[in-house]
Amino acid sequence: MINSDINGIINLYKKPGITSHTALNITRRIFNCKKAGHCGTLDPNARGVLPVMLGNAAKASEFLMEHTKSYTAELVPGYETDTGDITGTITKKADKPIPPFEEIYAAVKTFEGGYDQIPPMYSALKIDGRKLVNCARKGIVIEREPRHIDIYSIDLNEKNGRLFVSVDCSKGTYIRTLCEDIGKRLGISACMGELERTRVGNFSVEDSVTTERLSEMTPEERARIVIPTETALSHFEKTEIHGFFAALVKNGLAVETHKLGINSPVGTLLRLYENGVFFAVGEIISIDDKICIRHKKLFV
């Protein structure tokens, strides 16, 4: 029987060797939940935080996708591959010695602040309706425009002779491409080895759970670790709307903010409540020079 009462988010830890879609389906089946979605695809060989949204929490995906993400990736200097990581076919080898750690570290730090990055062919990104990875597997190369990405912090560490880059970045950042670009800045070939996503917004690796652990839990234990949708959206200010005006908003109508005592600027997103019960994410908009609020996503 489908459980229609589960609405919330699981901070899932995806293990390497399966796709994000497979991890999502396993989680959905464990909870016996019909509707589910995930936040930010991880490559099959990557591991780490993959928030899974169950029930009406799947509607929150667009808001969670905007979150800052953190990664730890192995930087493999010395050669490039067709996929940008060590699973691919080698296409180029460095024709000069690998620089010392200090020189690589200095190059890595130059990426702090962000840059215009060209998305890799081996990605789930679609251009003109075509998924790039599918084209790449057929040997087709699609022209991609650079996209600005923000690198909030970046560091380099060495462990047992291997190099690892730790990155806090904006959505849309491709870590395999970052590793390649670090190599280019050094004047050598480079690609990505292991990859772990350690954080998506407030979802951290320390608090995550594997599908194996979920399957071992009792239904009561699983229910206790479901994060309420409103908690995941706590970066939006909480606003109470009552009675008649709440009904208008629920029905998709816009209400002038001055009638509700709301003073937020146009473009602001708010968590909307009626009598303490979360029911929507609202957006402040301008209609005929009037500042109004209308629901952007309804959760009831």
C-alpha cells in the first residue's frame, strides 16, 4: 500500500556505483511513497549528500537546488580523459613534470571567487533538448556557452601522496571541469578522481543516512528522521496569513501586501502559514504598480 502521509526530506548518503535515480527509487520504495524527487544529480561513481524529497516535499526541489554545495574531489595531475575523470579514456598526458604542491596550491587558490566555466560534455545538462552525455557517448560534441559559477572557498590538501580539493560553490559548478581547469592553469593535464559531495545547503554528510541503514530501521525510526519541508525552507522568512486572505492566496489570487502588514521587497520568497500550519511558499510581486503576494508553490 502506498504511504500518502509521508511528506518531507531524507538527507540521503548516496554510495558510489549507483545512479542518483536508482538511489531515489530505493528510498521511495523503502518509505512506500508514490511521489519523490532528489536535489542535484550525483554521477554514478560519486558519493555523498543527495537530499530526497518525499510526497509534497518534491515541490520544494526548485528552492533547494539554489543551495550552496560543498565537495571534496581528488585532483589527478598528469593526464586528461574524455570524461574529465579517471573513469574515462586518456586523451592527453602531461609533457612536463608535475609541479610541487606549493605551486599547485597557488593555482587552486586563484579560482576562489569564481570564473566562467564551460559545462562538460559528460553531464546531464540539456542543450536544445539533447542531453550532453548522450551526445558525448555517440562522439557528438555540442558547442557550450561558458556559465559563470561562484567559488566561495577552495583549498588543497595532500593525503598519502594524493591531492584533494575542497570546494564550497554555487549550483551549476562542475567539479570535474574545475579539476581540468586547474591543470590548464598550471600548464599540465589534469582530471578528477574520487568525488564526495559533503553538503547541500543545510544538509551535511555528518547527518546523512544510507539506503542500507534506512532498510534496517523500523517505520517509526524512519519517520523520526524525515525532515519537514518547512524546516528545509527555513531560509525563507515565516509569515502568518489568516482567514479570508489565506483562502485567496491558496486559490492562486494575489493579495496586496499592505493589507497583510508585509513590507518585503518585490522578489522576496516567504514561508506562508495559517494558524501555525505551513501551506505555501509565497512570492512578492508587482501588479499594476501594486505590491502583492501570491503563492509560488502550494504545499496543501
